[in-house]
Amino acid sequence: MKSKPLLSTELKFRLIKYITSPLIVVIFFGIAIRSVEIINRNYLFGFDQGWNYEFAREIVETKHFRLIGAEASFGGFRGVFHGPGYYYLLAFFYILFYGDPYGGLIYMYTFGILSLVLSAYLAKKIFLNTFTLLYIFLIGICGALISQSRFLWPPHPVTAIFVFIQILIYKFIKHKQSKYILLALFFSAMIYHFHLALSIPLVISIMIFYWLNSRTQILKFLGKSFMVVSLAWLPGLLFEIRHRLFITNLWSYEMSSGLSRITTFRYWIEHGRDYWYNFAESFRFQPFIHGIFWQLLFTTLYVTAVIISYKQIKEPVRSFVKYHICLILITFMFFIFINNTIWNYYLTNLHIAYIFILCVIVSALWQKVSKTQVEKVIISGLLVYILVFSISGIAEMHRMYTSEIADIGGGAKIKGKKELLDFIYEDAGGKSFNIKIFTPPIYTYAFDYMFHWYGRSKYGYEPGNDEKNLTYIIIEPDSAKPWSHLGWLETVIKPGEVEWEKSLKNGFIVQKRMY
């Protein structure tokens, strides 16, 4: 008696049709362009990633639970801390993958795929099929968004959360129910667990957008908003109370410092450059569009299209566009007062906003039956740029899977560091040894974690940190100052008998010394 097939012919046909549908193909393209490190298991593991994993190790192995996350000093804010949620999630992946940093990559990759899927869900609610595909494709090939799936970094999961917030705000616009805006506020505040500077302007923009669209029961809404945001920021608020408003006072100082410089021309040039860079990074100009002229031309077409097409956009999409414009303006205004470089990852949310607005205005102009001559020129110009962006994205996919997938990446990536440790442990031949490390960031978190995880798991022991007996000197040359380690060797390291010095293919220099 023949066994029945698991899937009927009709079900197989439906499954094949679904898998090969244009939307699924575009989503899989976006996933594939983010998958190089997942496939070759060779990902960035530098100072920041080592620092993050030391945090996770403390949580898991020493049960050191925290009310706050890392200090934001490396983003320019001394004494200002993010929330701890990012590190508790990383601790989960630490446990799941037994300390292997590949788990951290899976953490980022999962959020990257989630951002694509949620974007597709939102686009299906707003656009016709063609522009749904365009929107997902442009998000899929955006270099700044691709990088979020390729290495561990606290702000990277924010994009998926932001897209979920977009969905909630769109539901609020359609149904006029405050529960959606309150949920959006809660998740906006929760972004503080990944990066404080991304959370605050998002919370402010949502509250202002609500006030612009629903001016009834404002006091009641403000009361609920305060409770929702306080709940999300609870760990930080407890820390603030415990430390007498330490972070609040520092933020006030930063804002006042920015205010004192706001009248200078150089200040506006610096901030304008940072905002411009963020806008340009939202679209794939490279490798085919070089030069500022072509980017400025695109910006001119973009802004003009927003102005002339805004009234043609139908509700509820027009209100949704208004929200994104509000977000952009509030974000700019918030960071104007920050006396510091506005790093691109502070403006992560705006990549999605710029791409969304582009798709809306192109859709509006495309669907207009009777176009003016100016509108025809603008839509033609934007479509040419979109075509070039698309070709650039396909070229990037080809480059990744023909050259980058086989690239070792030197000492910056995990394989380079594993090769370094294998070289040292094999030379030591099972004997105990000590290490001293020179690295441009000064802090040796990445190496410390590698010896703790990889060295201990593969070879059964970790080295010491003294200058005695067998000692290996590890040097990671500074590309900007390739001579700088020489002064370190002379002033920091004690003289000892140098048995040999070798330069490895991954870029590291290793000395073997006896004391």
C-alpha cells in the first residue's frame, strides 16, 4: 500500500507560488544581502563587541545585575548611561550559544530580518503592490540598515522596534484610538535600553504629533503618557533617584553647552554636515553616483516632490507622512542643542523615514493622471535615481558573495583573533604563559574576552597578565600611527629576553619573551 504524500499537489503549487511571489523574493533579497557573516561565521569583533560581551558575562557568570547599561561617553556624553535591556537580551544569547559571540551576531540578524518583515506588513497596508516592492527593496539595499545585521552594536535592534512603532502610529491615525499612541510611546521609551539618544526625540515627536492631531483631553493623555514612559524608563529613573539626578544634571550641562555655541556659523555647518550625511546614507548612491553634485540634485528633486505632492496624498497616508516630517524636524531640533558630533547612529530612525517619504511621493506623482511639466521632470528624475540605487544594490550583493564572503578581514574580525590565539597557544605547547597587549583603543576587552571564551574552551586555560616567565607581547598596529607601539614597548613593557618577533598574516605582531 502506497503511503500518502505529505503535501498534496495543490498545496505544493500554492506553496511554490507563495515562495516565488515578488514580495517574498524581495524580502529574501534583503535577507541574503545581510547574511554574509552568518554564512562565513567571520564577523567584526573589536573593542565594542568585546566590551558588550564582558557585560553579558558579568550578568550570567557573576550574577551582577544592573539598573543601567553602558556609559555613553564614547558617543560624547560623559556620565550618561543607556538602559540595561540590550545587555540582558545579549545575556540570553550568551547562555544560548555558550558564550560564543556568534550568538551576538544572531541577535542582530534576527532584529534585521524582523525589520524587513514588519516593513513589508506596513507597506502592504499603505501602498499598491508595485510601491510595496519598491519600499521593501530600498530598505533591503540601504547600506546603513544592512550593517545593523552584520555586527553587534547596541543601536542596531532599534530599527525593528521603530518599524513596529510606525505600525502602531498608523493604526492610531486610522482608528483614532489612544491605546495605539500610548503603546507607541511605551516602545519609543523602551528604545532607551538600546540607545538613550534615539529614544528621547522619538518620545517627544509622538507626543507633539498626538497634540497636533487630537487636541482633546490633552491633560489626561499627558498623565497616561507620563506613566507609560516612566514604566519603560524605570531602571534609569531608579538610578537617577539613587544618585540625585546625576544624568539629568549632565544632560542639562550638555544642552546648555550646545546653546552657548548655537549662534556660531561653524556650529551650524558641523550639525548640517551630520544631518546631510545621514540623509545621503539612507540611499545607495555608491558605487555609481559619485560626487556631491548628484546627491544635491537628488535632494532638490526629493524636497520639491514633497512640497508639490503633499496635498495630493490621501488620508490616512498624508497624516502618516506628517508624522515622519514631525519626527525629522523634532530630531534635528533636539540634537541642535547637543554640543557634540551627531553620529549617524543617533539618527538611525530617520533612514526609514526618508525612504518611506520617497516611496509615498513617487507613488502620489505616479498615480496622478494629469501631470504638469514640472511634475513629469521630477518623477522622471526620481525614477532614474531609484533605478541607479537598485543597480547599486544588486552590484553590492554580487560583491559580497564573490569577494567579501571569502575575506578574512584581518585582526578586526573573529577569525583573525582566533588565528592569533591558536598561534600563541600552539607555540606555548600547553605551558602556562602571560600576555601583554597593545591595541589602539587602549582597552583590551576584545582580547580579554577571546582568551576567556576561546582560549579556555579550546585549550583549557587562560593566560596570566604579568611580565614573568614565558610572556607573549601582542601588538595590534595603529594604522594611523604605525610607529606608536614602539614607544609603548620602551616605556610600558619591562625589558626581557626577546626570543623572536613575528608579523602574522592577520596584521598582528607577536613577540615571545622570557623574564
